[in-house]
Amino acid sequence: MGPAHSEFAIGDEVTNSQFATFVRATGYVTEAERNGGSAQFSNSNRPEVFLSWWSIDSSATWRTPEGIGSTLQGRALHPVVHVTLNDARAYAQWAGGRIPTEVEWEYAASLGLFDPQDPESGARRPDGTLRANIWTGIFPVLNSRRDGYERTAPVGCFEPGLTGAYDMIGNVWEWTESPYSPTVPRFTIKDGSYLCSEDYCKRYRVAARESLERDFSTAHIGFRIVRDAKAATHGQPMGSAGTQAIP
């Protein structure tokens, strides 16, 4: 990825609390709430079949992240999930920012790496101590929770990267404004998530990428926003731990 061409400030993953403030102020209703739910990950008795890990849960929304009976109690500082790119765009516009491009996202994340020669340095220290919320154990059948979490973690509970931004590795995948490819009608997501494992995909690396339709949402995708330098001091809060200017 080449460098960004202008200075911008990047926020942390948008939290449930921040998204709730947006919803109260605007009355916004997410696409999962309007269109019948969102994708949920669950254990499967056929783990060798990729599609068996996922299903559409009609009761899964940002308010009920684990489906019927779940709430946001105790999760105010967790990243909002079950949001589409369209939902993320709506929040960003309200907050006076925008969704980053893939180039901007990867540039900021690369600057934050503790060791540019080690693409996994954002996930763990040299002694193996985890710096991020990823899957530990045998994916997808055993999560050892060595990082302390089975699902999302509160934003900012792991050490920040060298730029001061939190959770640029793991926790939740994050939307970007970049199409995945000229032939694939989906948008790029970055960061990896709590479902990215050491023994399977390792997509918590800065260079890793995936794609999703802009009107689709899941239990492990959230977002962060950026503001151009001239707008970085205005608008609603960008992240629970503040912002960081990236040249």
C-alpha cells in the first residue's frame, strides 16, 4: 500500500455507547433492524464446512449482539457490531468524518506496528504476550481465551500501537470505502477480528484483507472513522480513546 496523500486523524473503533448517542440524536435504524437480522457465528458439529459456522439470526442487531435475550449491559465500551457499511457511513457523516480508504487504514496501521519487519508484532510481544484480541486455541472448535475474551473486548483495553490508536489489530473487522476489486462487487474490510486465529487464517496482520457486501452485517465487523486535518478538531468524538494525527 502506498502512503496517504494528506494528513488525517484516525479514531478508535466506534463503541456501542457512541453509536447509541448517534441513534438517540438522529432516530437512525440500522439495516439489520430493518431487514431481518444479521450474521452470527456459532459452534458447528461440522467444523470442516466453512458455511456451517455462520447463520442469519433474525434477532441479532447492534442492540442485541448475541441475538434474542442479549443486551448491551456491560458492553458500552465494546465496539458496535452488526452494522453495514451504509450504517457506518451514516454515523460518520453525523460525526463529521468519513470511513477510511483501505490505503489510509493500512498506512495508519503500518505506522503503528512495533516492529515493521514482523507483520505479527501488532498481535503479540516478542515473548508471546498478546497485544490484541484474536482467537487463541484451535479454530474453530476451541477458543482458549488466552487473551481474556471469547468475543469482542472493550475498545482500548490492549496497548495502543505506536501512533496511539487502539485495536488496529484484531477485535473486529473494520469497514473501508475501498471496493475489493474491479470484478468483486464488495467492499474491503481490514483489521481481522476475535475470530482470526494463530493456527488458521492469521488475518489480523496489517496487510490482510477481506470483503463484504455494503448492506451486509455480522457479529465481528465494526468500524472507525477518520477526519481530514482541517476537520479533525470539529464534530462528535471519533473514538473512546481520542484521535491520533497521521501524516
